[in-house]
Amino acid sequence: GQNIDQPTEMTATEGAIVQINCTYQTSGFNGLFWYQQHAGEAPTFLSYNVLDGLEEKGRFSSFLSRSKGYSYLLLKELQMKDSASYLCAVRALTGSYGQNFVFGPGTRLSVLP
Amino acid sequence: KAGVTQTPRYLIKTRGQQVTLSCSPISGHRSVSWYQQTPGQGLQFLFEYFSETQRNKGNFPGRFSGRQFSNSRSEMNVSTLELGDSALYLCASSLAGQVPSSGANVLTFGAGSRLTVL
């Protein structure tokens, strides 16, 4: 089976740095994705890791350790608009080009002034 | 280009009724996936369609079904609605199956259809 864990809620202050952790157990791993979802809106793609290491995209960075089944999303210089749920998702390949995504429960981040 | 379009955005049904939700993927995307999102369970995979064929299926009862048309538009149907079916139903499209797997095969979600069952 596949299992993904994330903290349910986190709170941080505007301008600070926050790290959201994600641990997973899955078969057929082919990438770990982070999505951002504001309340009442669709999830939007943030970052993607398939190899170990750090991927940086502006204020957002994502890290992956496949041997440990662990990833984190790092948000720097927090802004109020970063208040949202952050979803960790593992992709597994199925068949020739098929893919299956399993999502974690999401971490609700509240950024305080 | 236009994003993923889902209709209707909101709907209210009563127990025992059935509902059909529609999804138009990004132009050129032939893979369409459906997810159910609830506060307690998060995003749960329902099924994925590619070229009018169901390629993957999640762990949901047979009351949940779907189909895909030749223009890649997809519909999902829930019959004999139960209170627990109240949720946000999200559709996502991607290039999976059209190009080798890569980071480019991300899911692009629609805004969702919020179903309330009374």
C-alpha cells in the first residue's frame, strides 16, 4: 500500500521561514510533488523532485531523500498570501505511460502578521 | 490557453439521487483524473481516463463511475447518493501517456464541483 504523512497544521510569522515535512511509503516511486491549495480553490503545482537533493524555485524549495522516504517544502520570506494548505503527493508509474498520484492529507499553514 | 473547466461548480442533491459532473481538460491533454476531497480524508483518487479508456481506478464503490469522450472531455457519475458523498470533486488533466514520464507531467486541476447531499 501507499501511505503519506504530513503535519496537519502549522503557524508561522510573516517574513519567517517554515519547513513542511512529508514522509511516504510507496511502491513504484516516480517523483514527489508539492501543491498549494488556497481555501475554496483548486490545488496548484509548486515543485517536483524525482532525484535526491534540493530544488529551488524563488522563495520555495523542495528536498527529497528517496532512501528515507522523506521530503520537505521550505518557504522563505513568508507572506500573508502563503496561508494555504500544502499537499505532498507521490507519483507512481503504472504501465507504459500511465501515472498514479497519491496525496497526503495536506498541511494547513497560517501566516500571522 | 484555457485551463481545466468543471461544471457545475456547486450543486445540492438529496439522498438516493444521482449526479453527473463534467470536466473539460486543457487542450491537448488526453489524461483526465478525478479526485474526491473531504476535510477528513483529503484528496482521494477516483479514476483516470486516457483515450476514452479507464486506465486506473481508486478504491471507491461501483456507485462511482466515469467516462471519457473522443474530445477528451470526461464525466463522472455518482448514483444513489449518500450523505458521505458530500465533497469537492476535482478533475485534473495531464500529458501522461502522451510523453515519457517527467516533471512536465504534472496534474493541472480544475476549480472543482462542490456537491452537497442532504
